Amino acid sequence: MSLRVEILGLDRLMTNFTKAGNGEFKRELTNYLDALGFEFLDIVQEEIIRTGTVDTRRLLSSFSKGGSDNEWVTRNGGLSLSVGTNVEYAAFVNDGHFTVDINSGRDRRWIPGVWVGDSFQYQPGNRESGMLLKQQWVPGSNYWDNAEAIFKRVFDKSLDRKIQQWIDKYF
């Protein structure tokens, strides 16, 4: 799951700005994209918290630069940025899911672990206790979809202002 920001016509604009700014614009654009990446990750974290997405903090912490499960990839000399998470269950939490594998033909699944108060702790090797899950639909929290919609509104305004600043500065 990741978000990719692509600006059409950026190559032509970059050529003009590079000539005008002697490479300074490229550094500014790279910093701007980095800042956008951080802003998006903050929005995703806020949406995970706001929607009450059940989380052991692994999903939440994966949305940070340098997180153990994050995705932060720069390309084209820093002019392209993809951010997101590599946590395998992130899409299920966002979109919703069945509690058991509907492809297996079984409508129940045993999960080893223990209950501590109202919280269940998964313990893969525990053969003494656990819980029996019956197939049911768990609705998604749509944290990613919400964050993407918020970010797009913020990004459109931010990009317009930033381009005007660069035009005023370089042209």
C-alpha cells in the first residue's frame, strides 16, 4: 500500500528552473517532496488514531520515515517519492476482511494465545489456550482512504502556493 505523487510536465518545468536556479531549485524541490512525505505520514497516523483502528502500534509506527515496516523510496535524484507501509495486514485493516480464510472452506479457525483482561495476545506456540474464530466480516476503518483524500486537498493548495513562490523567485 503506497501513495505516489506525480506532477505532469514536471520535467519541462524542472529544465527551466534548473537553468534559472543553477541546481538550487532541484534541492528545494527534493526538500519539498520530503516535507510532503512527512505530512502524508502524519495524516495517516492521525487517521489511524481518529478512526479507532485496532492496532498493536506496529501499523501506526510503520508510517514513519525509517520505521521498520515503512516504505520511503526516492527516485530520479530525489524528484520522485513513494511513501507507505509494508505491513502485510494494512490493506485488510483499511478495506475490511473476513476473520477466516474463505478460500479454505472452513468457517472456523483456532488462534493460539491468551486473554489478558479485554485484550487477546497471540502466541503462535501456545497449545494450551486460545480462541475460536467464526467467519464474519470485519469492516475496514478506511484510514488510508481518508488520509489520501485529506492529503490531496492539502497537496493541491500547497503545490499552487509553492509553484507561485518558485516562479516569483526564479522568473
